[in-house]
Amino acid sequence: MSRQRFLQPTLPRVAMEPDGQTHRRDCECPRCEAGFRPSENERQAAARRWQEKQEREAAAEALARQRTRQRLKALRLELRLDEQARRTEARLREQAALVARLRTDPRLEALLASRRAGRPVEEALAEAERLR
């Protein structure tokens, strides 16, 4: 099998500036070869537009990164607050259980009654231990 040859001649090289719209000075396209190259003012304006576009994109990326950092910071704070709330609730449950146990403890009731009656601490403790 033989290779097919393209009947079209090769196209001239089109060289573009970094902005992707302006032809470079060494462009070989028919338009540029005919003398319709961009003027220096057009090149400068295109370069300025491209630079401004790059700056806008960089600013948008920086803003997106900043917003991402802020969201992460808020999420970390929320997680930390949730953890503290869970710990606080667990501690409050423990303390409520202790209060319930203390209210039903006859030794504590006897100790408090003895203290209200004006007995010294040692005597009130001995009285409460005797009820054991």
C-alpha cells in the first residue's frame, strides 16, 4: 500500500502572540504577507488587554483561595464548637446523675441534718457513718 499524499499544499505558519489573537511579527499567513499586520499600537493594546485579563484571572483565583481558606476556618471552628458542646453535654449528664444520687443518699441527708442541728463536723460525720 502506498501512502496517500495530500493534494493541498501545506498551510503557511501562523504565529500568534501570547494573547492568542494578535499575529506575531514573523507570521507567514497570507494576510500578514499581504501587509495587513497589526500596527504597534494594536499590538500594545492587545498586550495590555491580555495583561489585564491575566491580572483579573489571578485576582479571581486569589479570591477563590481566600474564600476556600475562610470556609475551612469556619468549618474547623464549627467542628471544634460541636466537640466542646458534646463534652459539655456529657459532663452535665454526669453531674445530673450525681445530683440525683446525692438526693437519694441517706448518709448525706443525715450529715446535713446533723450540721443544721449545730453539731460539729466530726460528730456529724460519725453520725452519718453509723447509718451505713
